[in-house]
Amino acid sequence: MNLKSNISDIKYFPVADSGVRMDFGKKIDRDINDSVMKIYNAVKAKPFCGVYEIIPSYCSILFIYDPLLTNYNKIVANLQRLLRSENSNNSLKSKLVYIPVCYGGDFGEDINDVANHTKISVDKIIEMHSSPEYLIYMLGFLPGFAYLGGLPPQLTTPRLKNPRTKITAGSVGIGGEQTGIYPLDSPGGWRLIGRTPIKPYDPYRDNPFLFRAGDYIKFVPITKDEYYMIEDQVKCNKYFCKSIVYGA
Amino acid sequence: MGIRVTSAGALSTIQDNGRIGFMDFGFSPSGCMDQESMIIANLLVGNNKNEGVIEITYGGFSGIFTSKSIFTITGADISPAINGKSVSTYKAIEVKEGDILTCGYAKTGLRSYLAFHSGLYLKKVMGSLSTNRMCKIGGYMGRELRAMDLLFFNTTTPTLKKIHKREIVPPVFSSEVVLRGLRGAEYSLFSDDSRRVFFNSEYTVTKDSDRMGIKLDGAVVDSKAGFDIISNGMGLGEVQITASGLPIVMGVDRQTVGGYPKIMTVASSDMHYAAQVRPNDRLCFEELSYDKLVKICNKRRKVIYNLSRLWK
């Protein structure tokens, strides 16, 4: 397996009698995360017997296992074998998901504040926010909440001093150097710049989650009319986000 | 039919062994806090060990059976009674249509598990019956139980072999608990002094504890690297030291990733005790070697699974 980070930097720790922590490094960087994602995609495609949770984060993976079915040593041996193997054809492939977003107006109450803070016009903010292909480092905090990497640094805007008690699901915001989508109604302190009519998380859908760690997101600006049209289609389960294999 | 809730007490939710396999999507597994008591309750009434049960917090649950059933209550002793007559916990009890179950409040322990023979007739969400209250899914309409809720059993004609033998000695829950476990992956971020403080202190369970975690008060623990580490996955029983320097033992409704350093992880066998601590109870931590930990947990698991053979 062709990892960008050094195999000798990788450390393993038992988590009581039911977990294995695999540490790849100690900072948030693309190369380390690339290694995390390679292992994550490989193990998700061909799960180890007895391992029922695989939780990737910026620079580590937590495996949770059933001690009746496997043990720490077996899992570490499997991981080491995986690292040495040449074959990565069996891994899950990352995809790029296009997320429609209606920016500003009622859907992006704070976009003018962001414009005032960054000294960038609203139109330019929309253009800059919707051009990167954002890497999903991990999901956490809320179901389907993606920690995205790639927000243009000029768009950095501090969080609200007094967080809102309720942010509507689908809201797209900027918090400090981060950007993301709120998958559920929740309290939060991010600056709201737009809203998507799609649901990153729907428990009753065949595939409850639209994307996972290692996938990429691109925001696509839409009009208010398009927003309502897509929202109706989502309600009838007739809207499907465009997604392609990443790097295709 | 099944049982109509007449009083749900402080907090009663339907839980099983959790919504497994979605933590990488940010989804907390939920499930019973005290899995051991859930398993024993299910085995006592002849169910699959991970069948859905009602997790009752503090007590105060009552209901009317709308059909015949066989039930049991494990975990904290909440003085259950049928038609006013006291019945034992940790024992399979037969009831008929119209029988009334009333429960008092636990004096020791915190959570009780009410299991019905054949389990509850409910739709699974993402593979589980567990209630996730934050996401409002699972269990009964995605929420805690309330008076007037009507639950159905999977059978109205319960039959169980050796009912009279289905009884075991209940455990005793103490207000002074030692939780054993393994040092955490971030153990190296704590100085010798800090580690000494953590393992030698007696902590008090605060009333802010819940299914997300057991919050403790007591001696402050310092971390060499401060309290902000890069977020990573959180397992059940991991003990985080937060910005205040105080420990939290991660529960079943914990967030899936966290950015505080973890000094220890509680052994799976000891989560049974962790799940039963009440506010103001005292808690200490003890570090074990990996081999000793595995031995203890395996032994415990064997004892529990051998229970089911008693009644075959």
C-alpha cells in the first residue's frame, strides 16, 4: 500500500479490551490524512471479522471490536499486513458530491456580516466558497456533520459571541477557519451564509448518509426557486445529488 | 398486545445493544448503559441477549399488561410489585392480562432493565431499536416513554421452559466504586504527578452525569499538552480529562469524536458498575495490565453466557 506517511510513525494502542487506536501522526495535514483514508477505505471495503466500528479522524482511526470474535493482536497484525500489501484495488473509492446551496437572503442571514468582516463582496464570497472541492476529514459532533478542509483563508470569520439556540438543518456556515453543513436542527455559533435543501442525513433512506470521511464536497449555487423545487423533490425521495468518483 | 405505560418515571427509554456501525458517520450508538444487566434480563425471559428492553432511570415506572406476559427486572432494585404484591428482581415473573406493574425508586444503583418474553414489537431504525433522543429516532417514536404509551410484545402467547428455575441472586450496588481499566492512548500527555493524582483520588459523581457521560468532581488533573488535542474517535468507557481538569467517563450517547486527552479506558466488565453510579457516589480508578484486563473481562463474559445454559 503506497502511503504518503512513514509506516514507522504509525503507533497502535489497545483501548481497554474492545478497541484499537491506530495513530498516524500528530497534526492535521493532507498527507497524514491521506494515509488514514487509505486504511479506512480498505477496511470498510473488506471489514475485519469482529470489528464493528471504524472511526477515522484527522490523524488516527479507532477500531471497536467484539472480544468474543477477535482481539487486539489479530487486528494489529491485519493492519500491518494491509500496510505491506501492494493491492489497493479492493478499497472503496472516494467520491465528489455536489451539494446545491442557495446563498444569502433568508437562507444566509450572516452573509453581510461575513462581507463586512472579510472586506469581500457578497458575490465574490459566493464564488470563493463554491469553488473548492472540500475534503471531508471526518464526520462527527452530529450525525452527518462533515469536518471540511479547504475553505479559502480569506473567508475566515469568527464565530458568533452568542451562539443561536437553533440553526435550521441544511444551513451552511463559516466558523473561524472551518465551513460545513448543519445536518440537523441544532444550536450553533457559525455564521450562516446559505442553505441546502438536501439532507446529508436521513435515517429512513436506504443509504442514510450522503457522504463519508474521505469523500469530497463541492457547493453549487442555486436560486431560491431552484431551492424550493429541489426541496419538494427531496420530500418525495426523488432528488439525487450528483456525485462522481473523485479523481475520475 | 402488550403493556400500557401508566407512569414512565424520571426517564425510561427503549434500548438494545445499540445502533452499531455508524460511528464513522457521527452517529452515537446509544443502547443500554448497563449492557450486562440488559443481557441477563433477556436471558432470564428466554430472549435473544440483545433484544430491546426498557431502560428505567431511578425507578417510578408503572404499567398495565394488556396481554399475558413473562417479564423480569434487572439492574437497580426498584421494588417491583404486581397488583400491589411485591415480586423479586432478577426473576422471570408470569403475568396475565389486566395485571398492574408498579415500581418504586432505587436506593442503590441507578438503572433498571425491564425485559418482556419475545421482546417488543417495534420497527428498527438503521438496524436497531435503541432510542436516540437527540436525533429523535428509534425506540418508541424516537423519544422517552410517557404515560399512555402502548407497547406491543412480539407474542401474546408466551411459553418458556423452566420458568420456576429462572432466577438468580441480584448483585449489590455500592456507593463506592472502583473502575478498573487500561491506560489511555494519550497517557503520555500526562505527567507522573498528574497520573498519581488521577489514580489515587476519590472522585464524586455529579448530577450532570447522564447517558452521554459520567461527570466527576474532585482533584484536578493536568495535561502536559494542555486540553486541546486533535479530535479522534471515542470508545465507551474512555475517560476524558476536559478543560476543567476533571474526568468524564464516556457513555453510550457520547459524541463520536472528541478533542480532550484520554487518560484511561474502563474495562467492559466494569461498565456494568459505571452505569449504576448515582450522583454523590464515590469513584476511584485502578490501572490494570492488558493481560489482566482481558482475563477479568473474559471471565465475566463466561459467567454471564453460562447463565443461559441453566435454563435450557
